[in-house]
Amino acid sequence: MKPTLGGTCLRGLVAVPLLTAAACGGNVEEAVDVVLARHVHTDLYDAYPGIPSPDGDRVVFADYAADSRSLTIYDVATGTGRVMTTTPAGRSRVTWSPDGSRVVYVNRWPDGHGVWTLDPTTGRESRVVDPGDARVDYPRLLPDGTVTAIRYAGVDTAWVSYAPGSRAMSVVVDGAGGWVAPVQSPDGRAVAYLRAEGGRAALAVTEIATGKTHTLATDLRLGWDRRVEWSSTGESLHLAAAGTHDSLFVAWRVPLDGRPAERLARSGRDVLAVTPLADGRVAFSVYHTRTAVGLVPVTGGEPTDVTTAGSTSAFLPSWHPAGQALGFITFSWRRVRMPIDFDLGVLDLDAEGAPTGTVRTLVSEEGEDYGAAWSPDGRWLAFHSHVEQSDDIWLVPVGGSDRPTRLTHFGPGADTGEPDWSPDGRTLAFSSHGPPLDGNPGSVYTVAVDPVTGFAVADPVRVPLDGFQGYAMGARFSPDGERLAFYGRSFEDGRVTVYTVPAGGGTPTAVISFVNGEPYSAPEWGADGASLFYSRNDGAGPFQVWRVDIPTGATEQVTTGVLGALQPSLSPDGRARPNGFTSDWGG
């Protein structure tokens, strides 16, 4: 898309990351590029691939929202999709029954854990395996109704089978520790699986009767959706994996007779869920993922992409205090490289608000660098980083060559968010789990900063959130610096609520609550401090940016378009909003 930002647009815009086409997944395609289904995911990271039915006439997708996964099934003939599940559950390891009459999955939640099936026509769900006190994973439904799965019971791990309509369990292969995604051969005589070996995996086949094992491939890197599929003849295996020198996940066919493995696609994109169909075709999910930063008037509309940079993505926008530039994360979506190596980029803007030049790099350290926040005087850039094995807030002079200064010392695993400056430039607010030993599920912190030296004046302070029960995400100072806004996710039902709280702590005030995927970032204050911009998708479909009036609770949708938008950031003059939006965010 060409930037179409006009001379007067920026001053009346908000910046948001634009979500184009899908939230991390892509098209389920066969090798000759026949698209079976296209799906927009609700979460950037937790975007599982589409799984086609054996006949290729339907495709099921799992979406993450409010700590739950819902299932959407597309009819290939009509191209229409329908959300089939209505109750929250931890649905995972989704597959189909051999005849395509049911979707099969494991519910990870303790309440209701076991193997379940879903009727793709009626949406009726049934638990077919209740493992009792044990835990099961990687279920498969056989033609006779038997269910196979990995069963974990204490220190014992086995590949087992459950008879149809019964809790009777039989051990098929004992000592299956390290096994991933086992699947029985069409003739029932062998089991193929991935065997975890440190950070890599091997592809192996074990003869069930004799226990003899053949290793077919080693040193594989795997994606989140780990699965192996047999060809209908049992002569080869199909999987998605990255070899030693691969920068992307690749579709593979691996013959059992010792011939070399064959790459099925070189699409230039990550490929997952390689699935042989009954008619001999092979389907797979291709991730079309790009996020961009766009501008939209605060009065509403469809965001315009201003960070057109080929395959490079951008999101989590922020403004220079004088409105002369936009900062954001730059990166390339590579599922094989998660966690992603984020850098901080900047795009200069002219006096009329139009982009000038190209995206340039502000900060490029090891691991994740994100959340560029200019100090109000424009001298400092605060950001989150994993540099030096940290998970903390750092500060660096703008335009200088000095190394960043670490302001917090929480360390790895703190899940610290992006910072936000107080209007006087003396305090940064952010969310974090804090020190790993604190047992903090996520709270709001502030750290005082000397605006002259850039050093932390004191240790970070956890902002008291009296009576709050949940996981706090993001933090933003109000225009007068008196209050903070943040997202809170409920431990009980996973709903997201927009809260405000005095900057020094107190009882949070709930502004609005809704079912949501991961909003990424924090609510953004309106220029008058009487409204907040926030991201929501009501648990399904693309995100959009909304505005809520704090005194009345009245809401209005700000962004439009099929691609979606989130992470609003208001321009310094209060008239423009950059937003993150997704471009090719598919599953």
C-alpha cells in the first residue's frame, strides 16, 4: 500500500499499529496455491495454524482470547467461517477424526481436562477421555473410536490408548518421555513421533510389536503446532520443521525407505501444519504476517499505513514530543526466531505531518527492544530491553553514541512492559511481574529518573492497587500526571478491564470491561484527560480502537476496516493517533 497521508491528516490523527489480514497465521494452501481458507487471528503470538479436514472441505482454526481458545470452522466451498464454541476452555492440539466427522482436541484446563470432540455441524462438544488424576496430550482419534494420547502420571510417561466409550486405558508404549506428537501408522503397526533433544528434536518411528526404533531426521527446530502426519499409504511422513540452516519453518515429506527428505514448498514464509489429504494433495498453513503503523484522525476512520518497508513489520507506535517523528518497533515475523529480535525504529515527519525519508534505526540491542518513549524535553529515550540478559527498563540519550543505562534490575522473566513518562519528565511508569521471587502476577510500577543525568533516583516502586485482583498490563500517565491508566485481566474469567488509579496508588476505578484477546500496550489518554482510547475485539475477529468517556462510560468505535488496529498513541497536539495495524496477520 502506498502512503496516502495528506498535509492536514497528521495533526488530526492517532498512530496505531495496523493489523493487515490476519494475526499471525495465514492461508491454508496446497502446493499449487489453491487457498482453502483464510483467517484473521486475534493474537499476535498465540496464532495456531488452520487444520484441514481429511477431505479438505473444512478447516478449523483455534483462537486465543481471555486465556481461552475458541474454535472457528470454515466451509471451503463457501469461504464462510463460523465460531463453533461458546464456552471458555483451554482447547489445544486440534486435529480431525479420520472420517472428518469430528474435531478432536485436548482441554488443558484442570476443570474439564481430557480429550474432547466437537461436531463441526452442530457445535456440540463431548468429552471422550477423562484421564482422572493423570494428564494427557497429543490426542488422536482412530477409525474404530479408540483414542491414543501421551499420558503423564507422576514421573511416568507413556503412549496409551483409551477404548471407545470407556475409561479403560492400555499402555501401548511405555517409557515415552520426550515424545512429541505421536501418531499411529495407517496399518497400526508403528508409531511416528518427534523426540525432544535439548532445544532440538528428532523424527523417529517405533515398531509397536518389537520396540525397534528408526531415526529418520535429527537437529530439527519445531514450531508451536508440533505435529507429524502419515501419508495414506504409510510410505512417508509429513511435518513442518526448520533444519540447521533454515531461517523459516519448511514443509517436508520424509520417506521411510531411506530416500532423502523432500521440501514441499519454498514460499519465503513460515509453513506449519503439513497435512496430507485423502485425495493425495498436501495442505499446509502459510503465515502471512506483517504489522504496520498507520495514522487515523481522532474523529475516526480507517488507518493509513505510513511505514511501508517491504517485509519489515512495525508496531507499538509513540510520538516525539514535538510531533516531528514517530517511533515504533521494527522486526521481521519469523516463527522460527521466537522470541523475536525487536529493534526501535523512527520515521521523521515534515511540518505538515507527512513522512519524510525512510525508517531508520534508533536502538538495536540484543533480543527485544521496544516501547520507544521520548522524554518530554526530547533529550532521553526510555525503552524496554533484554540487553545483558535483562527484562527491564533502559534509558539512552537521543542522538548520542552512549550505551544505554539500566533503570530497573528485575532480570529475566519479569515480563516488563513499555515505559511512559510523567509530564514533568521525572518519572517513568510501566507494568511488570517485578523480581521473579516476588510471586507478582503483574502490577504497575514507577521509577524516578534524574532528568539531567538520566540515572534512576531510587529503586522502582510498586504502585499499590488496593483491592485489585488480576494481571495488570501497561501503564500511562494522564495529561496532568495525577492518574495512571492500565489494563487489568481478571483471574476468574479472563475479561479485560480499563482502570484508572491515582499515580501514587489507591483503589483502581473500573472504566469499562470486555472479553478480549491480548491488547498489547496500554490504554491511551485523550488530550483533555476525560477519555481513554483502548483496543478491543470482543474475543473474536480483528481488533479495533475505541474511545470511552470516563465520566459516563459511553463508548464509540474509532478505527474501521477489515484489517484491524490496536495500540493507540495520541499526537502531542491531541489531534492525531498513530495505531498499530496488521497487514497479513493470517492463520
